[in-house]
Amino acid sequence: MERRTKLLILIVVAAILLALGIYILLQPILKNVQPPALPTGTTPSGTVVPGTGQPTMNVPTEPSAPARAPDIKILEDLASVFISRIGSGSSSDGFQGYTDVLLNATMSYRETLKRDQAAMQAAHPAAGPAYGVMTRVVSVDSRSAVSGSGRISMTAQAQISEDAGSPTAPIGMPSYKEATITFERQADGTYLVDDLMWKDLTL
């Protein structure tokens, strides 16, 4: 009986020593791991969730595109309308679009528009075979335009469809052109079209 008691005591003591040894060995691992310190002068990003004390992470977002100046937006719209009007018309109406935009052009460019209209009327007279053309502006690029400058240029891509108005000359495939339109600032601060150049596009 006495031998059994001594053996039990030895087992308990050995277990205690073993547990103590394991505890000492694991002590470095059991220490609280602290988050790495932030660089000097910085603060955590995000807001603290009420009741938890834990910050939420701010998700980076794409920077928004810079807002266009009001006068640039107005000129974009005017460019689209101007190009569509002079690029659309028919032999029956004498290509009226040229006349419609005269008030939006400088005095010198008005003469150019009148000559272009006369050339279209001569090429497609009202008494001849019916002819029509339609121009649709696809996009206007004003990234190089500087608000308030004396001259502002922008480019537009347009789709052009022609119809000879005859069963023997059906509508062809649309063509694409790039138009560079230039506005000139007037004394009252408004802008008028002073030039328009066309260039064929190959898709």
C-alpha cells in the first residue's frame, strides 16, 4: 500500500514537471502578437464599427473623370449638330443643312459653306436623279480643347450613308470619316465655327 502511494506521488510530480516544462517551451509562442507599427505620421484607414471597436477598410475606387468645362460641353454639342447638318441633305431640298448652320459660322467660313453648298447642288441638281446623304456623328473628342482659349479644336467621327434614290443604284455600305472642327472665340465670348476639315477613316 505504501509503495503504491509513493508511486502515485511520483507520477503526479512527474506530470507537474512535464507540464511546467511544456509551458516554458511554449511561452514565446503564447505571447500576444502585436500588429506591426504604422509608419510615423500615419493613421489607420477606415471608420470604426460601433460596438466592436474594429475599423472597416476603405476600398480604393477608380478616380472619376475630370468634369468638362461648361463651354466645352456646349461646343461638343454644337460640333455634333453642325457636322450632322452640313453632312445630311438631298438634291430635292438643295442641301438645306448648309443654310441652317450659317449663323453658327464666322463671316469668312460662311462663304466657304455657301461654295460647298453650291458644289453639292451642281453635282446633284434637283432636276436630276434623286440623291440623299445622311451623316451621323458617332463620337466627339475634346480632350485637347482648352476652356476659354481663342481657338478650340476637336475631332468627331461620323458615319455617312448615301442613297442615289434609284433601284439601279442601291444604298451602299456606310463610310466613316473624321472631322476636325475649329471654333473661334468672338468679342462677346461666344464661339463660332471657323473651319471644318474631313479625313477618310479606314476601319
